[in-house]
Amino acid sequence: MMKRNVRILGIALIGVAALLLPLQSQAACGSPVFFAAYSEITGTTNGPGLRSNFWMIGPAINGGNPAVGPGSDNGPVTDAVWIGAYPGTGMTQTIFGSWDTVTPLRYDGCPDALGVGAPMAYSLSDLDGTGNMVYAVGCTGRTLVGAFFEFDFTVGGPGCTVGCAPIALVPAPKATITGTTRSAGNANITVGSPDFSLGFYGDGTPGCAMGNVITHYEIFKQEIPRDAAAPVNRDASAGWVSVGTQNIGTSFNFSTACGANCDVYVAVMPKYDPDGAGAVAAFDTGEASTSTVRRVGPSSTKVQAGPILANPPRPRIANPKKAAE
């Protein structure tokens, strides 16, 4: 009974928050469709560094879309509304929200037409104390239609309210360079496929298999003057240039374009599938609701490019004593 009272209080808080939202989205559900995780989210303070999204994975009409309006996702709603304290538990960072009728059009779309097992996902990214990206991605299938929480992201088992295993934001993988060759003064760089499994949370629903959610990775380069300091900013807009997107499990090759001697660094980010059909994914480590820029993982080791390598082979010096003999 106490748990139900806590849930009812949570619903009331969601309703209050909804009244403050602008009416920017396309559709609302005919009846509330709630989602939640009772687990504490760790690795973030839910401050200005947090970037987040949630969306349905499915056909175009029900899948997520980063643009405000189409798709079934958080639309214009920021994480300040659906990430916060879960009433009565002492947990300050939890997932708690809904598609509902409290304020029509507050989210984009509605998953109500989708049956049991329909997958819903969320993404979180932030910075740790050293300035590197941390992330988490979760997916759960819809439970029995009409259940209190129809999408339950709880880590630790259904109905868990206190002492659950946390949803931990973990360090993003460092870009791995698996090969380089030189051509016309520049470098041809091969980047290995990253492993994002450490930050993935799924409930075993077939549609929530990691390969259905994290389908691609995007590759970025930064070319800087020879021997300059390695880049430390994780925002993709801070000197990083996208060179392409690749399927998870497949390596990627690109060429540098240095006009003079330079050092090249590589970084990657996960891409999330909004339609379940394997198309290039739309959601990533940015925040669609506020158009906040995307965030990349740690820089790779450097690759030298340009006409002259920094450490050419040493010339062989003849022994003058031996030459005189």
C-alpha cells in the first residue's frame, strides 16, 4: 500500500510539471502510459552537463525522431522533467515520466498502439571529474498493457524501490586505431569498432537486444599542428570533424587532409537506432530537446601526417677509425 501511495504522489508531481511545458509536440495518449526506473542513476549530478533522450524503437510512425513534432519520444521535454527524485525513497536521480493526457501534446507521439514487448530506449551522457564522457543506454519492452508502469527500466527486478542496483554512467571507450599507412604525405587510418556494452542496460526483450539499440558509431578526427597538446574538449563542435558513420562490428577507414605536418586524433560516439530496421541511427550523445551538441569519447593515440615524420630514422655514421685503415 505504501508503494502505491508513493507512486500516486509521483504521478501528481508529473502532472504539476506537465502544466509548465509548452505545447509543441504532435500527439498525446488517450490514457496515461507511464515509464520509470526505481534505480538510482550514478555518474551524473543531473546538472547542465547531462544530455539525454528517450524514444520508441519501431516503425516510422511510432519510432523516435530527434526533430520536435514527429516520432514517439521526449520531443521538447528536457531531462529536468523526467529525471529526478523518486518520492519517498531518498533516491535523487531516477527515471520517472509518461506519455499522458495531463497536458495534451507535451511529448511527441504516443506508444499506446504498440503491444506487449514494444521496445523503448533512453540515452544519457555526461562528463566525469577528468572531463571525459560517461554514458548509459537502456531499453525495456512494454509490459502488460494497462500495468501501472508499462515500461519498467528498473535494474534489480520488477517493483524494486529501494536498494536497487544503480544505472551507472560509465566511461566511453577510447577510439582504437588498428592500422595506418601513408600516401602522398597523408595518413590512411583504420579505426576499430568500439565496444559500448559496458554502459548498456537491457531487460532481455528481443527488441531490446544491444544490436537493435546501438547499431552504429560515428567517427571524428581532429588535425592539429605537430606536437600541439592533444584535444581535451569532448563536444563534437570543438574542433572535431565527422568523417563518417559505420555499423557496429565493422572497422572504418579514412584519410587525413593535412596541408603541413600535423598530428591527428580520433574519437567515436555511439549512435542509437530509432526504427529497429538498421537504418543509420538518429539519436546519439547530444540532446535533441535543447539542440545541445553531441559529445565524443576519449581521444585515440596520435597519428602523424604530413610530408615529414617527426622521428625520421637516424643516419648511419661511419666509423672514421675504420675508414682510415
